[in-house]
Amino acid sequence: MVSGRIFSELVGKKLHQTTKQALLNSPTFVRFAQESSKAAEGALKEAMRKAEPAISSAREEVMRKATPALASARNEVAKKAEPAWESIRSGAAASAALDMGKRAGQMAFRELGKRMK
């Protein structure tokens, strides 16, 4: 019994690898794999063909239900964003006014400097 375990340990991996290579490289297995792949591909195409109407219907239903919700969300965001835009606009106007005041002050200083000379 012990000798069987030793033999299995020594030869088992090599025997497994050799058998695997022989089966994978055999013409019968290659033909079986090709035929199985073709059958699976055909079954997948058939399943997709049958599922297409349900997928299209679900897509249309989602779009039908989502469109009003998206429009409502867009309007709600626009309402909430309007005060921020006003703040930005008034801030921009205030900034422009400050720039104009700064330039006017600089021009007045230049004029004053010229008159003092």
C-alpha cells in the first residue's frame, strides 16, 4: 500500500500532464470543442434574438418614465441655482465697479502728481 502511494506521488503529476496534452491535442477533442462552440454561439444568438423585444420594451419604458423626472430635476436645479448665479453676477458687477474706481483713483493721483510738479 505504501509503495502505491510513493508510485502515485512520483508518477501521478507527469501521467496527468501527459494525458491532458494527449486529449487536448487529439483531433476528436478539437472537433468536439469546435462543434460545442458553434452550438453555444447559436444558442446565445437565439437567446439574444428572443430577449431583444423585452430589452427594447424595458428601454422605452425607462425613457418614458425618466424623461419627465429628468426635466423636473433640471428645473428644480435651475431654480435653486438662480440665487447663486445672481450672487455671481452681482459680485462680477461689484468687482467691475471696484476696478473702475481703482483706475479712477490712480488717474486722479497721476493728475495730482503732475499738478504738484
